[in-house]
Amino acid sequence: MSENVKNRYEFVLFFDIENGNPNGDPDAGNMPRIDAETGLGW
């Protein structure tokens, strides 16, 4: 084992969100961002 890697730590973060909007537009009241031509979300 290399002398540089004596104490190795690994972290995992899990989280769960209900009714979240990760693609919300802050300038439009957090509404989903929608393509104006197709009506589909980005």
C-alpha cells in the first residue's frame, strides 16, 4: 500500500424529495422550464 493513502474515507449522501422541481425557473415563480415550441419540459 502506498504511503500517501493511509487513511481513506468515502462518503455517500442519500436524500429524497417529494414534489420537488429541480428544473424550476426562479424568474417565473419556480414554474417548470418548458420549451415554447413543443410544450415539453427541458
